[in-house]
Amino acid sequence: MTEGVDADERATERVPDDSALLMAAKEGDTSAFDSLVRTHTNRLYRVALRIVDDPVEAEDAVQEAWVSAWRALATFRGDAAASTWLYRVVTNAALSQVRKRKPTVPLDLAEESPLAAVSPEGTGDPEGTALREEETRRVHTAIARLEPSQRLPLVLRELEGMSYEEVAEVLEVNITALRSRLHRARLALLTELREVP
Amino acid sequence: MNVETPVSDRPLPCGHRTGELLDYHLDGENTALEQHLATCPHCRAELAEIAERWGAVRRAAETPVRAPEGLLERTLAVLRESRDHETGEWVELQQERGRLYIRPTATVSLTRGLVRRILRETPELALLSCVPEGRVLRVDLVATYPAAAGRLLPELRQRIEAGLVEHLGVSAPEITVRLADVAPPARNEHER
């Protein structure tokens, strides 16, 4: 997973606990479910924000994701990792937010991405921090310009650091189809990065 | 959205393309290309340019994303409201010094606990889920073959209802008990 993710958020280390909590929640244990919400909300927010590139929509997506997850508990059979299931729920919710948008005039390339507010911690190097913020803004602006079918695998693989197998499971596609989508997504992002000032 | 933007999978003078080099930069796993790179200045120059541009993506991935203040509290509140909305009705319990109102989620929790306690005596049955359906609480069970579920379920339903009435009085919700799944017997039991 992404190096920027705190160690305690790493999905692989939480699989047994999370699956047990989901199974308990499936039996009606609301406190088990709330415990999952406490553990994973920040991570789901990060994924949603990277997909929708709007803090308000990202928060809506996270809340919609948890409500959907609660309603869909019966479909969790424990054969997939809990984190995979949660990633699937939040990517669907984020995609739903993107689809709800009314058609708008395309963003100005120079318009500030909300993710510009996602800044590195203070480093005592204001100039370096500003440059890093600017660079992050450029990347997220470029990602936000990709079509959703490219944005989702790209965010999961290149920003969240998931393996091909994990991304394929989250998006419910086979590896061959995923490689093809990701190849196009990477090229599209490279094109955008060459164009974004 | 940029569906129309032509993708820059440009061919290089040597015949290889930007896309190949980009995938190689991110995934490796291309021995033939690796050998070709040792002698091709075009590919090496393109790869260096890709590495420089993609460095920004790597750094963006490492930049922490801070959730907004109060996100967790707001999320839990939305979730609880949604649950209460869907989880049937509040139970009103008459007491000596006034009425006690019991949340629907508490009723589900109580039912789940009761079922699990009762099922300790019948290891061939396990609780699968306990979910509200309007005013009725539906308890789904999984049985290990060949449990005599037909005989056990009505008795189980009676015991759950009696337990709920004991705790919640006449306001206790109606219960349905279903056999939702049948699991194969454990291997050692099968061979016995």
C-alpha cells in the first residue's frame, strides 16, 4: 500500500480482525460495525477524495459507502478480504458521486484542485513545501481529468499501491482487462502531466 | 473529463512505444525491452523523461491526506440515523416510574445475544444474521447437515420470543426464524 499510509492502516495487517468484525456486524452487532467505521473512515475518505477530487463529494461518498456497506452486509461472505470489500463499496460510492454531477464546463487547467489543500506536514522548508504542494496539485488536477473507468484503477494501483490482483478484485474485472485499462490510464495521465502547466 | 484527448503512445525511431516504456517503468517484467534499452538511446531518453514526470505521481501518492475535522463523528451520526430509520420501531416499556424507550438497534442486539445463548445447546445450528424487516425481526440460521431443523426451528422461535417478552414486555417485536443455509458436516463427523 501507499507509503504515505500510516502503518496501522495497512489493509493486509488487519484482514483477520476486520473480517471477524464484519462477520459479527452481519449477525447484527452494531458496535463491531462502528469499530470498522472508526478504523477505516480516514482511509476511505482518502480513496474517495482521490477519485472525486472534491472534499464535500468525498465526505458524501464515505457516508454513502458506510450506509451501503451496512445494508449490504448479507453479501459479505468472508471469502474476500474485508478491506477489498470496503474498497469496492467506497469506489462505487465515489463513482456514483461523479455520475451525479451535472455536466459542467471543463475545469481550467490552472484551476486549483481541492487536493491542493492536502499538504505535506511542515518541514521547516517553506519553499520546498510550496513546490511539493504545487506538484501534488498538478498531479491531482491531471487525475481528475481522466474518465472514471481510467481514474479508478489508476488511483487504486498508483496512489493506493494495491497489487494487480487486489485492484482486479475490487473492480471485479479480470487481470487482463485490468492491465489494458491501466495501460490506457497511465498513458492518459502521462499526457495530462505533459499538458498541465 | 478528457475522453477525447489523444493518448501520447508515440512510436520511437526504434519502433518501441512510450506505453511499453511506461509499463516497464512501473511494473518491470520485460526482459526483451530491458536488453534493448542497453543499446537504444531513444528508449533511454524516453524512459528518463517518463521517470521524471512519473516521480510527481509517486510523491503525490506519498503525500498524506488529512480527513476533515469531525468526519468520523458525522459519519457515525449518519449511519446511526440510517440504521434507526431502517431498524423497525422503538420499543416502549412501561415501568413503575415512567416509560423506557429502547432503540431499535438495542432490540436487535438483545435478540442476537439471546439467540446465541440459546444456540449453545444446539451446536448443529448457528446464527447467520439478525435483521429487521419492518416491524418483524428476522433471524436467519445455518444448520449443519443433517440437523433436524424442521423440529428445532419452531421451538427455537418460541424460546426467543419468550426471552424477548421477558426483557421487553408486550412491546417485544414479532420474530421470524428461518433456515437460510445448510453447511456440510465437518469431515470427522461425516466419517464417523
